Amino acid sequence: MALIVQKFGGTSVGSIDRIEAVADLVVKTRQAGHQVVVVLSAMSGETNRLVELAKQIDAQPSPRELDVLLTTGEQVSIALLAMAIIKRGHSAISMLAEQVGIYTDNMFGRARITHIKTARLRQELEQHHISIIAGFQGRDQEGNITTLGRGGTDTSAVEIAAALGADECQIYTDVDGVYTCDPRIEPKARRMTQITFEEMLELASLGAKVLQIRSVEAAGRYKLPLRVLSSFKPDAGTLINYEDNPMNNKVVSGIAHQKDECLLIIRQVPDGPATLAAILSLFGEYAIEVDMISQMNQQTDKIDYALTVHSNDHLQALDVLRTHQQTFGAVEIVSNSAVAKISAVGVGLKSHSANVGTFFSALAAENISPLLVATSEIKISVLIDERYLELAVRALHDAFKLESDE
């Protein structure tokens, strides 16, 4: 008998029919002899509806009160699923974060779980009850309601599974696993049966939206097997594990892309580390995260810096730089939001450096010029003109022969 934590996202519980289907899946796992704990999101669209209600009151609502409002969505879905399971003749109980004992810091809207008390959950398991837990939420030390940010139910599920010492955490969603690239762009994209945490973490950070990155970080930290599978057509899905798949002979596991990038170029600033340090420190003050950084057009005593930020931070970053332009001694500051980042990820890149040539040859064959380049042991990322993104994805997918297992 295994202890399995199952998470179901908003589309999986988006209607009464979907909730009934999820109840069947949970009961099937229980009938197979396993202990089950379920973590739920709000019904699809509900969180957005609540955000819009808040904005009708205040365009920038109080973060604390917004968290109080948003957590009501999960309370609805967990109660409905518990009812559906009880109707099927199994014992179930719905619980909010406070009832479970899920504690976080006090960063409203983006809180992090600090610890989970497991006594109540273990008691329910001993009594053979199926616990249905509200994801996405916690309580700080003062008892305030907090939320974990978009996609936070994934993190809730992983943290609960780790606290209980579960055998596996299953993330049910509207896709049936992790693919070698976005199948909407490349129809030949292949679902992977297994991938390492290291690779999944890179893919998540580089634009793959299957899992929230914090949930992958947590699963890797606890070495908790994580499985992505579909609640609509459930099968084996994709297993994310800390052990490399010995059957995988691919240098590159997948191609990820990110459209939400903006390129900023700071022209003709004094050469030397002090200028770059000042720019990055200033961004830090405004909580603007910098992704890629490169030096360009280096001269005797002047240099250009190119860096990328998320498109949500584009206007603020540009305003900050132009406000302090004289401080940096920059001649000009320009931006370009019509860019995208594309990346190849695979643990095989550690020992197959020659494949960097394959990457750039594939782009060159399509006359796609990289604007910026960043590499690590298991990834190669380039910034390109957004117009060529889909072409680049297909070209790299073909170059690394990702359409087959061979």
C-alpha cells in the first residue's frame, strides 16, 4: 500500500461533471489499496472572477484582503469533491489550510510555506478517511490568510506530500505529461516517460508551463517522485525523478520557449564592474528580476550592456534606467519587446559540448540570428526576434531528433 498525494487543477474541477470524474479517479486509487490525500485548486475561472470583483472596488486592493477573498474559491471545490466521494460510499473530509496546519511567511500574494503540521492528516489517514485539502493557501504566524501565488496548488501538494513522506505526488492537469516541446507549435513533439528534476527545473524556468517552478524546486529538494498526468485521459504520464533514465540516450531532453521577454540596451557607459553593479543594485531596489546579461561593443573606456527582463517589468525597468541615465553616464537607453527566448535543455549537454554546434547550426540554417546567448551545464538559451520563434522551435526539435525515443 502506497501513500499518494493527488493534486487536481482548476480545469480538472471546472464543472460538476469534472468534479464527479475526479471523484471516480480518487476512489479508483483508494480501491487499488492506496492511501490518498487530495489537494485542489479553485474551479476554473473562479480566481480570475474574484480578482475582477476586487478590482471593481479598488484597482490596487489590499494584498491581505485580496488573499482573504481569493482563498474562498478552494473552499467551494474541496467541499463539492468531498460530497462526491461520500456519495460513492467512501469516507472523505474537506479541510482548509488552518485546519490542516499549513503555515507560511506573511508575504501576501506570494507566501512561502514554512512548515506543515501533520498530526491531523495522519489521524485522518489512520481512520481511512480521504482528506481533501484546499491548495494555494496557508496561514501566517498571526493567523492571517495567505496565498502562494499563481500555480501555488502544485507547491501545496508537493509540500504536503513531503511532510507526510508520501511515495509519490501526482499532479493531474489538462495535459497528459511533459513534452519535448510545445505540441501546439511542433506536432511531432513527443511525451517523455521520465525526466530528471534538474531538467524539469530548467524547462519550468525557461517557459514550460506544465508545473509551477517552486513545486519542482520543492520536489527536488525532498527527492519526492513527481508525476504529471491528465485528469481527462489518465495514464502513466511523465515521471519526474532524481534518478536519470538509463534508457534515455538523448543529449537534449526538450526545447522550451518564453515570449514574455524584453531586451534593454544601455549604450556607452563607463567600462568596469562598478557600472553593472550599480545597474543591478538599482533593479534590486525595485524588485525587477534580470534574466540574461551580456556585454556588447566594448571600446577603450566605454561599453554597452544588454539585458532582459520580464515583459511585466518592461516599462518600469525602462523608466528606472532613464531616470538614472545621467548617473550611469549612458548615452542612450533603448528597448525591444518583440523578442523571445528559446532554450535546449538536457543533462547530456554536460558531457557533449559539441552539440552546441548542432544548436547554432540549426538556427543558422534558418537564418535566425541570436541577439543574446546564455549557457549552463544543461542548457543553451538564446534571445531571438519573436517572429522566428515557432520556426526556431521546430528547427531545434528536428536537429536534436526529439520526435523519437531512439
